[in-house]
Amino acid sequence: MIVGGGGHGLATAYYLATRHGITDVAVLERGPIGLGNVARNTTIIRSNYFLPDNIRFYELSLQLWEGLERALNFNAMVSQRGTLNLFHTEAQRDLFTRRANQMRLLGVDAQAVSRAQVKALVPLVDLDNGRYPVLGGFLQPRGGTVRHDAVAWGYARGASRAGVDIIEHCEVTALRCVAGRVCGVETARGMIGADTVCLAVAGHSSLLAAMAGLTLPIESHVLQAYVSEALKPVLDVVLTYGAGHFYVSQSDKGGLVFGGAIDGYNTYGQRGTLPMSEEVAAAAVTLLPGLARVKVLRQWGGVMDMTMDGSPIISKTPIEGLIMNGGWCYGGFKAIPAGGLTTAHLIAHGAPHPAAAHLSLERFAAGCTLDERGVGPFPYLH
């Protein structure tokens, strides 16, 4: 039983059926599939992390993205246009150089980019803006974007054809446990028995886990994203701003898709606040002044499951038979293939996949946290 018909839930079901031959699987979704976080993001894929274990995990995901369309026989519009991270201080230069070198040591692509090369890649950028002049950047050429709803439908079709049951409009209202072991779920459409239940519900992980008496090291925050009116091609890469939390790419339809940081309060609402919208707009105009008169067409929000160390959880829980896939923070969409693959491995074999062994829930009790940014146990900072 997989609770959550988003990217990770559907990918887990797909890999259980296709890689492990386990087809007695049901995916439960409280509404239509593809309307949760899998469709509420900025579609970016990359593996430019710093911690070695995280690099390996997200690189596995990026490699799976590269073969996903052929595997699913579905056009997911994978576009490896490159992700360009800008830096604005000498300290940031050192930090990005360390990250790029760590990636290279593990065989992952990373290139240092000079000011002149930044300008050549992104002619619109204001290198000498009055707030935070751009000193350079580093580029992962294999990073890029994927069409988010195509990912949901591609995995759903693949899982369904492999024998998985996908049940929409079936909200889980309780987890049924007996003697410390999960034995099924109560839903709006009745009780469904299962010897294994996997929670893949993103920002609602804490709510579902609480049904089994578990308190997770997770807070839920809203992350806003935006899309502009359609423009002629002006941006060939995914661009991130190092002096603030701002990232932007251009979709195939011409709209600029961009976002910023999470709103710093706990919420399950799928909408954000004006102060964060103002902060994102300020960063956009500082870095790319030519966007000042571009109209924003729409805004949306996704409920982020923010862990205490900024890294996800793919793990067994103290409840026997209850599996956790969550805590993705900002990395949920890019990790869908690897998240699904490694969660399926955990369910099928009862042991973690080597690429996800470091993502255990027990690391929080043991003090072995994976603090990618080094900001401490503060979910809103990750």
C-alpha cells in the first residue's frame, strides 16, 4: 500500500512492479493524481550537492532522468540545458569551488564559469548590479528541467500497465496498527488491509505519521512559485542567484518559471504571502533588470516537508511494516526517480538501497545528521 499518488508514490509503485515483480500494490490518492507537489514546483533537476552521499543519490536520480523517457515510452520533456549557480563574494567562490571539486572527485560534471562566460550564457544578467555584483559561477551542464505533470502521468501509466492499482479520491483517514505492526489503512471508501504501508505524502507526512503515533523531525512550510507571460527565448539555462534565494528557467511555452525561499511559518496552505513575492521580485529585477516590466501570470504554492537537517528520509519506522518516504525539502521533484527506486528496494528487500542508506530516520536520534548547508536544526533555514 502506497499512500500518496504524487511523483514519489507513483515512482515507487512503478519500480516495485518493473524491477522487483511486486504487482499487488495499490496507490491511494485523496484527489486526482498529479495535483500535489509533483505539479507545484519549478521543474528543476540537478545533482550539484556538496555532501558525498547526497551527490551520489541525486546523481543516481539524474542518470535515471536521462533514460526516463525511453523507459516509460512517454515524453517527459527532459531538457538538460544546464544549471548555472552564481556567486557574489570571494567566500562564495571558495564554497562553490569546494562543491564543484567534490562533484568532480565523484565523477559528476561541474565547470567553473568566469564573469565573461556568465554574460555569454545569460546576456540579460547585470554583472555589476548595485546590490550584489556577479563574480562568476559554476555550471552543471547535465542539469536542467522536466515537465512536471508529464512525470506524474508517465509513471502512473507505466505502473498501471505493470499491474499496479491506482485509486483516486481515496483519502486515508487512519492507519490501522496491531501490536506494533501496521495492518492496513482506513479510508473514506472503507478499510484496506496491507502488510506494508509506505507514506509518500510530502508536506503531509507528519499528519499521516501521527495516525500511527509517530512524531517526525519535520515541519511543513509553503514554497511559492511563479510563471510569467510568454516571451521569446531569453534564457537558455536554469539560473540561480547566489545573493538571495531566487532561481529561474524558461519553459517551452515561453513563460519564465521562478521561485524563492519558503515562507518562514508552519502551514498546510497551498498559497503564500506578499512579502515573499516581493522578495522574489526584487531578486529577479536586481539580477535581470530587463524583467522589470514582464507580467506575472500566476502564482502557486506547494507544502514542503522540511526536515531538521535539510536532507530527506527513506527509511523504516518504529512501526513494523510502515515505510517513510519524505522530508524532501526543496529536493523532492529532482529526486523522484531515485526516491522511487530506492524506496521500492527498501520495501522489496527489507534493507536500504546503497544509494539511500544514509537517509535513515535513525540518524536524528544518533546525531548523524546530513546538514548540507551547515545551518543547524532549523527547518526554515534549509
